[in-house]
Amino acid sequence: MRKRFAADYVDTVTEAGIVLFLAEAAEGLREMIPEVVSAIKSVNISVDAHQSNQLAIVARSGCAGNPIADEEQHLQLQKAVSFLRSHYPDLEVIGLWVDISGPQPVVSEFVAAR
């Protein structure tokens, strides 16, 4: 994150299964459940207090909070990015995929349609 955005500091907001919750919110399948509201509140603090102008949502293989196939989680990640872009149109929003299936984690930027 620091390298990708050339940032001195990175605020981190974590919530197990957040990619699933954001994807479902994007599709209108779920109301704004507490996990989504909490994540948005935390991002708002980062934007307002620290003038953050980039946002990354991260999903990973083997996620215990969202135990599904990687391919399905890729689709959820795209939807989560779209949801966040709609809430934060002035921020650069990207999705990151972390593959932990090998000896070293591999992080790749996941491009979602605009």
C-alpha cells in the first residue's frame, strides 16, 4: 500500500468478511449492516482527519470470514470496489487480491470495472 500509493502512512480498517458484506450491499441484497456502517465510519474518519485520497479493499485466499472459492471472492471484490467507488467518488479506489496458497504471499491489484 505504501509503495503503490507512495504514502508515508496507511490507515487500516479490518473486518472479517467485509468483501462479502460490501458486495451484498452493492447488489442491494443486504441492508447497511453494522459491519458495513462501521467500515464506512472508519474510512470517513481517515478521509476527514487525515485527508486520505486513496482506498484499497483487500481480499485473500483462504479467508475464514468468507470461506468460498477464490473465483467467487474475485467477483465479490469487484462489487465491493464498485460499492466503495460509489460512496467515495473523489478517492482512488482499488481492489487487492492476496494469494496465500504458495510459500510467499502474492499481492496483485485487481481491476474492477468502473
